[in-house]
Amino acid sequence: MVPGYSKLLVANIILPDEHIPLRQSGLDIAMLCMHSGSQRSETEWRVLLGEAGFHVIRVWKPNGDGDGIIEAEVPMEVLKEGPTGYVDQ
């Protein structure tokens, strides 16, 4: 990925931090039971992507309980002169 240029788009359910709709909470429980996984809230996505070196640019959440989209990128960090001038993440 090229810092400041490449984008990561995540299309997934984005749970609200509280008052989760029944469909989304049911899918969260199913993920836990079948795959030892879970659905994430916007806050959890921001933390996860931040720990992976990404900066969240924008979050699109639909009205109701549909899938959302998270746009993230690797922030630009200028280093010593090199072939790209950027940090490889």
C-alpha cells in the first residue's frame, strides 16, 4: 500500500455502541458460536484499524441495520530519501 494514496474499504456490519438491533445482535452471537468471532462497533473498528497502522477517513452507516463501509488509509510518513520516500507498512 502506498501511504497517503492507497485506500482500504471494509464492508461489514458496524454495530452501534448501545441499543443494538435484534438482527445485528443475532448475527454477532452466530459469529461467536460458529467462528469464535464477533461483529464490531465503529469504536472497535477504529481501534483495530489504528493498531494495524491505518487512519480511518470516513464511516458510512446505513439507516437501520444494514452493512456499513469504513474507508481507511495508511498515513503518510516521510523518511530518508529512498525509492518511494515513504515508510513501507
